Amino acid sequence: MAIQKMKLIHMMGPVEQFDNVMEQYVMDRDVQMEDAMKVTHNIKGLQRFAEMNPYGDMFKALKDICQFLEVEPQYMPGAEKPEEDVKAYLEQLRGDITEKMEQVKDWTKRSAENKILIAHLEHMREIDIPLEEMFSFEFMRFRFGRLTREAYAKLTTYLGELPTVFVKGAEEEGYIYGMYLTPHGSSKHVDDVFATLNFERIRISDKAVGKPRDALQMLEQENETLQRQAEQNALELKQRMKVELPKIMRWYSYYKRKFYVHEIRAKAAHTEDSFYVACWAGREEAKQMEQALEEEKDVMLVSQDPSELEKELVPPTKMKNWNWAKPFEMFVEMYGLPNYREMDATPLLAVTYILMFGMMFGDVGQGAVLAIVGFILYKWKKIRLAGIVSMVGVSGTLFGFVYGSIFGNEELLPGLIHPMESTNTLLILAVAFGVIMLLIAMIANILNAIKTGNRGRLLFSQNGLAGLVFYVAVIAVVVSTITKGASVPVTVGIFLFGVPLLLIFLQKPLGALLEKKKSWMPERKGEFITENFFELFEILLSYITNTISFIRIGAFALVHAGMMMVVYSFVEMAGAGGPVVLVFGNLFVMGMEGFIVCIQTLRLEFYEMFGRFFDGDGKPFVPYKTILEK
């Protein structure tokens, strides 16, 4: 297929009808806005809109409330204007929710503090003394905490020599919990001794009153109450949101639409009485807009083909490919979007990618697995890469019949060529395939040069007619010499090799001459000659390296066969476990080599082919209506 043909639509009408016309005839169509001031240059009185967007504050408030509620706003087409005072309503809603959330936050904090206190009191459960009495001993100091079993064993050896009493509590995870009592006058000395034993003091909040077991019961009851209150609040919030969210989404949709309708002004222009808008649309879309606007007597619509416009005004690119080639658009986009005036490289990439992958990964069984898994994922999840995997899997299956390989076994199928037995033939065929690919790339470059009207690129480029003649001549001479031992006459050699190389050497000044530029001759001729000599040398090397690079197609076919030979060697060594090794070996080869072949094929596309004909400097076609769907 090709890049979809565009038209530039000019719309003019009464300035007071701007919002209505934009909302009714532009907002929901596949059009991309163009800067009106860029399209028009010398229209007297034409200026940009300057007023602020009156819907900005409400749109922002609704986005903020959605963020506050932690919900993703969803645009709903056809939402009507709200009757309520939305701003006051949102403030009241935020206040109500904030109050309940603060309550839950407070209850959660209190519950967490209670849990810490409960954990401490659990170790004092057996102490039968009210906590407030222990905290208020008049002549004694009270300390509660824990120490390790080893430290406790040391403590017991000289506990009788200290003016203190240690009351042992619970044991847990290598620790002994307990408390010690000591007179005021001896507290510093006793504290120092316990510190040397790494006694970890645990401070008990004065919130706990009564005996430890009674305080525990009180705190547990309080936590149950806090939990019930939090659950009740959560239920009320959930019920409130069930009512509020649909309403908020409708308001959000209404104000979002109004906001972006008004934002079209940023690309539009106006006089005192009229507005002017320019936008890009496909030919069919432009025709539908013309028909729709026939009812608007005060609005005029005119459409132009890009060929009628200045070259500086380049239309956006919208690729239009067959369904089978669409997944490969992701690879083209990785390199760069095609310019509107050049050919879409997607079909060429799709065909050549499928072929090269199959040549490198030829196996009936493994290819079928890739095809089935890729097809299922593409249909289920719509993953473009899965669609590519499905098609290259089919190619791998077909080339598997050529190689006579099914899950690495080359004895079940006859095959036309076995990689390990016909290595030289396979590598020669790979290079021959590379020659064909480079010729196709040069022809594509010539077609692009014709489409863009770049005669210098067409005639003198190393990928134009001069380069094509030189490359074909070199290939013909090499093949003739190898097969027949024939030599080339001097005069023929000068014509086939010398003239094309001279044209390539002079491509910049000759291209400038064709464009009728006054200063087409280089000012510094010595610098020009030196620079272009090395560039020409680099070009000659690129012809060789780009051609030889395709040898990797045959090399990876050999690698695939070699890896499967290793897998079958392990199968024989495994004995009874051979079937398991065979399954995992095939999975490993499919995963690892499939990934490597995918990268290597893409490398051949980008470096050996795309660089010869594809600029990839296009700007994407982004319909204005898509901002509503984000």
C-alpha cells in the first residue's frame, strides 16, 4: 500500500460561530490542526486569538478531584452540560471525603499505637501489679525491657550482688523479657550494669492502666471498635463514590470537550468578523466534511492537494497498509516515520523481513510453534510484535521444508538443501540474495527521488542511477569473471565504472547546477576534491561491506543446524531422559536464536537497506480528537 493521500482544508466563517462549528464539524473527525498563521502569510487584519480558555479552571478542578479520589478519569462522548453549581459541589464533596479520610487516618494511627503497646504488654501479662503503681514507686526505680538468653545467663551469676530485683517475664525468639526494681540511690549503677548486658529498655505508654492483662483487654477492645469505625467509614465512602463517580465522569467529559474545542484557537486565526482554520485530513474525510458543511451557509470550506502548496508545508504522514503488513509498521517507526512525499517502506520491510528470518530460522516444527503462539497472542492481546512472530514463524516453517529440518531432525524430511552439507552453496545464495536486496533499495531510492523531485539524488547519488549502473556493472563483471573468466575492455570499463564514479564524485555541484543555483561550484576546490575523494572511497567500501553483510543469512542457517546437532548429542547422552532434553533444547534454541535472528534481520534492514533510500523524517498524523481519548 502507500501513505494515505492528504488534503489541506481551509475553513472560514463568522467568528461568533467558531466554537459551534469546531465542536460540530471538526472535533470528532480524523483531522490534524495546522497553524493557520503558517499557512496564510499576507492576509490583512488576520491575527491570533488572545482570550483565555474559560473552561480551564473547571477542567483542572475535575482532574484534581479525580486525582484526589485516586481514579482514572474516563471520557464519555455526548456528556451534557451540568445543571448544578459544579465548583461548589466539588468543594463540598472534597470537604466531606477529607473529613472521613482524616477520621480513618486518626483511627489507623491510634490502632497502630495500640498494637505496639499490646505487643509490649504481652510480655508483662503474668505480672500481677497495676502499671500505674509500678510507674509511681516512691523509693524504687522500675525498668521494663528485654535481653538475650546469653546476657540473662550472665545476669543470674551475679544478680545477688546487685541492689536490684529482676522479675522474669515471657521468652520469645532468643530474648528474655522482664523488669527490674532498684532503689533510687543505686539506679545509676544498676542501669550501667544492665547497659553492659545490652538490656533493651521498652517504655510503656501511660495510656495503659491497671494490671497488664486488664490493660491488654482494654486496648484490644478499643482496637476492635476502631476497626469497626474504619470499616463503616470505608463502606460509606464506597457507597458515596458509587453515586458520585458517574456524575463526576459526565462533568469531566463535558468540560474536557469544551476545553479542547476552545484550545483549537491556539492554531486558528481571525479578523474582526471571521475566523480561519486550517487542518489536514484524508481525502475521504475531507469529502465528508465538505458534504456536512453544505448545511452551514455562513461557513466556507476549501480543500487543497499538497502538490498545490509550497514545499515547506509538508503534510503529516498516515500509513495505510494491508492488515498482514500493519504489525511491521512498528519497525519502520523505530527507524523513523516516512516523509509524506516518499514511499512507505512498510510493505518492502515486511516481505524482506519475513524472507530473511525464514532463511536464517528454517525449521518446520519450531517455525510452526512460533506461528501458532504468535497468532494466539496477536488475536488475544493485539500485540504487534506477536503478529510479526506469527508471520516469520510461517516463513521459518516453509524454509524448514527447504532445509528438511523438523525440530532439528533432518532425517524425516527430504529437503532441497541441507545447511551443514552445502555450506558454500548456502553462503553464495545468501550473498546473491544480498545483491538483489541492495538493487531493490537503490530502485526504491530512485522512486523516492522521482516522487520528491530531487533530480540530483535521482541521477548522481551513489544510490541513484549512477550508483545503480556502477553496482550492476561490478556484479556483472565479477560473475562473468568467476564463471567464464572473461575480461572487460578498457573503453567499456571507463564507461561502466569511470563515468558513474565521476558523477558520484561531483554529485553536490551537479545537483546544485540542476537546481539552478548561482553558486553551484565549490569555493574551495582543493578541499572539495580531498573531501570527496575520501567520501568516494568510503562509498566503494560500503558497496562491498553491505553486500558481504548478507552472508550472515547463510551463517545463521548454519548456526541453527549446528545448535540442533548439539541438542541431539545431549539427547543421546541423556538416555531415558532424552525426550525431556529434546523438548527443553528446542525451547532454548527457539528462544535464544529466535531473538538473535530477529535482531540480525532488523540490522540488515536498517543498516544495509534503509540507509540507501529511506529518510524517515516525516511527522505523524495525530487526529485532534485523540486528545479526548487520553
